[in-house]
Amino acid sequence: MRKVRDYDAELSALRDKARAIKARKVEQLGALVVATGADALDLEVIAGMLRHGIMEAQVESVKESWRADGATFLKGRGRKGNSPAGGDGTGAG
């Protein structure tokens, strides 16, 4: 005899997983803002930068240049964010 599937439980588990993924993404974006030093900027400035960045990212060469710069930044400080955004390791800003 076949085992009866509990679709409600499966759907609930998927919702919980999606919620956790979204929360982790928001946390990572916040950590990135802090790591880059962008948290010192006004919210309006950050929003404007992002809007202009989205428009400029339509040019493939610009996007590739940003990707390389971002990879260098992340590699230099590690994915866990153990070193300060200043990069000298002393913690002095």
C-alpha cells in the first residue's frame, strides 16, 4: 500500500524554507552594505546609486568590470566578513 502524502505539511515546509532563504539574503545584503562602508551614506544616496547601477549594468563591459572588482573585494576580505572594510586589519578607520 502506498504511503499517503501530506501535501499541507510539504507546502508548509517549502514556505518555511523560502522564508529562511529570503531572510538570509536580506542579512547578507545588510552585511555587504556595512562591509563596503555604504552604511555611512544616506538611504536616498544608496537608493540612487543602486538605481543608476541597474541602468549602467545593462552594458556588459561595465557589468564585467564591476563583477571583477566585487570578486577582488570579497576575496580580499573573505566571504565571512572577518576583516574590516578599511582593509588594513587594524580596525582604525
